[in-house]
Amino acid sequence: MGARGAPLRHHALAILLFLRALRRSGERAGRLAEQLETMENTHDALRRMLEAAARPRTREELAERLRNGRL
């Protein structure tokens, strides 16, 4: 190959390194998407728990909250 083959090898190496970096960034994006979904699910569960805890459980509790202005 000689002198003409060297640039070709450099181009091939550059392409391989680019594809490797592209693959890694794709894997990272996938992990971040999973992490975001997990955080959203956690947030939704916490929100539902807080809403459930904030609701009056009985009519008496509702009346007491209304009297105390905490509704």
C-alpha cells in the first residue's frame, strides 16, 4: 500500500472512532431516558400519596377542616 494507503487507514480509523463515540452517546441517551422515566414514576407516586394524605377521610374531618379554614 505504501504512502497511498496511510491516508486511507487514517480515514477508516476516524470513521471507526466516530461510530464508537456515536454508539456510546446512544447508550448514554438510553440510560438517561430510563432514569427520567423512573423519576417521573416516582414523582407521580409521591404526588398521589400527598394528595391522598391531604384529603379528609371522614365527614367529621371535612367539617373540622372547614371550621378551621384548612381546606
